[in-house]
Amino acid sequence: MKPLAIAALRLGALVAAAALTIAVLPSAAQAASAPNPCAFPTAPSATLEETAWRLFVAANCPANSGKVVWENWVEQSQLYPAVSGATAQLSETLPRRLHGSPLAMVLAKKGRNARLTLVPSAECNAMNGPPKNVIAGATICEEAHLNPEAAAFVTQAGYQVRPGQTAAAQKGVDIEFPKDAIEVKVDWVPATDFAPAFTCAKPPPGVHVESVDGVCYAMAGIHISSKLLTNWVWATFEPQSMLTNPLRCITFVPCHDRWGSTPAVSSGGPTGFTHQTSAVHALMKQAGLAAEFFNYRLDGVQVNFTGPGGKPTYLGNSVIEGENVGMTHNTASCITCHSVSSIKTDGTDGASLLSTATTVGPKYSLPAQFVARDFVWSMGLACPDAGLRACPPAAHAQAAAPKTPHPAQKG
């Protein structure tokens, strides 16, 4: 659906040549045919930015028990069990699982025995690129959820365990997710790790916070990927806050959003705050989003490996790729990194290729005997990996295990 029409009204001599843009109200027929703001789009919108915002709004619509929609989806640590034939279930009896970044863990090994792992008993990992707004030793937590359509594809095809993926590689058939597949990745930073610290009772303005296992966390970054297009739609968002996100639009490239932000380009910093357009504001209001989400901004959208002249496209979140993984300017490209996700005929995971897949821009060319897993890295959590004699204990089994508490829980 095309964005709301914009009319420029000149106010005459009182405002010289200044213009004020206002949204034209839709007719009754248009309003009746408007898409449900909490329904995920089934096709790209008129612009990629509008598509990104419709995904964001639908994902963060209020749901049951005070959760937003994506929090009711299965988390990747629950989706890939250690026992063949197990099914994906989001059990209400399981505690919510936060964990460290698998990408940060792989890159830290620099190719040595690199494989994607999660440690459910340890919630956070140390920041690899901590900014000045956090204390020494600051940590960061992550979770990634697959929508029911994506999870059903994984389970029905037998891709929850390594042998199912290996069989696909042996057939030489790339794995392809359905068009309605969506994945949401969120990075959380403990409120006590900011300087100054805060509480969930008194959060910073315009920042979504939640209490998980007795610790208050700020939602500092959120990635959304959707299979609406062949190479997926990649979008990333951050709150406008100098306390939690001082490097937004700075660590990588300026932020671009022609549909939801005024001005459309922002270079971040204290003077880089933007205003919502009437279109995205109306969408959020109609969906009933919590007030703090009105302060989140789109960093950018990526659907192509390269742009005009063959120049690489870049996309990164100052928290998810910057503070968590430690990536720097002109090194972050969601679409390029995810194109490495693959499986070999002997079960070796494509994570082993990350140390050599350093070129940002073109789609990664997989070595012989590897097949692509449609840009989905969470599939690398399926076990047993090549070289492992057995799977590690399942996340379900470790749910009741003692956890490494955050310092805020000690004493």
C-alpha cells in the first residue's frame, strides 16, 4: 500500500516560504481497506523502509501476558534440541533464555574449531566494542526468535538436527525457507552496566526495558529479517538515546529512512535525533504500541549485496554488531555475512568459513560440497557438528541448571 499522500500548505507572508507537511486523511473506503497494522506484510510495500516499519510494528504489537508478538515465538536455543525427533515447543514452564552472541564467539576463535554454540547457563558475554557510556566489564545479552512459519519449516524438514541438514547437502540442494519466514534478534544490555545506571521502574525516556530473571535490561538493538524477497529483507533498529545508544548512525554508516524519519538521513550523535513522519506515527498509534517504541528509529534496510557501480552495501547496528561483536566501519553487511550460512556433505558447519569470508559486498561463493541454508545462521546450532561425538546437553535439559548470575543479582 502506498504511503499516505502528503500536501504542502504555504502559510503566506507570516512564514515566508516555509512549508508545513500534513497527512491527508484517508477516505472511509481507504480506511476500511487499510491493512491490519499488527498483521505481518505478505508482500513488500511501496518502499523498503515502509516494509521494514510494518515488520517492526507487527513484531512489537502487544500480545499476551505483557509480551510483544515476537516474544511468543520459539527462541533458537529451544528450537534445536539434542535428541532427534524432538519438536519445537515454547513451554510456559521454561524460564526465558538469554545468552551470549554466537557470532561473537565464533569470531573470537578466529577460525579455530569455529562452530555456533549457545551456553544456556550463561546469559551474557562481555562487550567486544564497549562505548564510553558503559562501565568497565559491561556485558550484553542476546536472543533470536523464529516465527511459527520458519520454525515449522525447520522441524518438518528434519533440520532441527545435523543429519537432516547434512542429507540436504549430500543431495546438493540448497535449503530454502518459505516466503512468510521471519526472524527477530534482540540485544539487551543490563541497566546496571550503563553510566549512570537506571532501573526498570525509572527507565530512560524512549527506551524499552524488561526485567528478566530479576535483572533490568534495555532493548538496545533489534534486527528483523523477512523472506519477503529472495535475498531476504534486512532491517535494524535502535532507540534515540545518548545514554543507551550514543553511537547510533556513527559506528557504521549514517542512518537512512525516507519513509519513517524526518530528516531522512541522520549521522547520529546529540544533534542527529530525527522526528517520526506522520505515516509511521499513525501506524504505531493504530497498532497500540507502547509509548517508548515511538522513539525507536530505523538504521537502514538492506536487500542487495551491491549498489550502483558494484559498490558494496553496508548495514550494521551500533550495538548488535558494534558493541557486541566489535565490528567497525565498512565491515558490517547483514546480507553478506548471512550468505555464508551453509552445511557441508560431512556435516561441517559454514561457521568454519567465517574467518575467510572477509569480503563485504558480493554474495559469498561457497566451496565445493557446501550448500546454502538460505541466510539463516540459527540453523548452525543443530547438532552434532562434524568432529563432535555427541550433542551437548539440550537447552531444555539445562533450563533448570544453575545460571551464572549477572553482578546485579549477587549479594
